Amino acid sequence: MSSATDRHAAGAVVAWVVFVAQAPVIYVGLLVYAWNTTGDPGGPLAGPALCCSLACLGAALVPLLFVPAGWVGEIAAKSGRLYMKLLVAFAVAAVLATFYVAGVAVLIDGPAAGTLLACLAGAGAVLGPTAAYVGIVHRRLKTSSN
């Protein structure tokens, strides 16, 4: 494999790991929300089921969201500035996540307010993995060029 393929493969793996690592944080947030609203906190398998679900979703999002956002960020900021790559990749990832979440909301006929909140949450949830992807690809590019 070429060095570009190796860089992007490593970035994709790290983005997936960061996306799945967000699962415990999301679970704790949902648990606190359930306790505060006297809702059902779920059963003993709620946490592992959420981790498994996010692992599957992350595997789908890597080629559909993180890799394209990273590529666009790298192409747009050819000069090599990390912060510019991150800004462009964040914008692309947020737009793609919003489109995907809105598409799912339309398919399930969700309410408008819930769709807006889900789009914001989706855009926020992909920023960490996108930053990890761009950071790994940028670092490997810098170390291979030296």
C-alpha cells in the first residue's frame, strides 16, 4: 500500500475508535437524563448495547463521513496548516452528519423540533472523530515527509 493509503487507513481506524469511545459518555448522559425525568434507565445491558450499536454505526460512518471530510480537508488546505484542515473537515463532517440525521428523521417521520436537536447532536458527535482522523493523517504526513 502507498503511504497515502496507510495514513488514511490509520486515520480511519482512530476515528472509529474515538467514535466508539464516546459511547460511555453518551450512556452516562442518557442515564442522568432518565434519572432526572423519572424515566426508565434501561436494563443491565443498556450500556453494552449502546456501545455495540455505536460500533456498528461508526463502521458505517467511517467511509461515509470521516474519510470524505478528511480528504476534503486535506485537499482544501494543501499548504499543510493543521488548523485549516480541521476547520474544513469539521464543516464537511457537520454538513454530512446533518444530512444523514435529517434523512433518517424524514424516513421515520420525526417531529421538527426533535429533528433539529438530533441534527445538532449528530454534528457535535462527529467533531471528535473527525479531529482524530485529520490529526493522525496530518501527523503521519509530516513524519513521512521529514
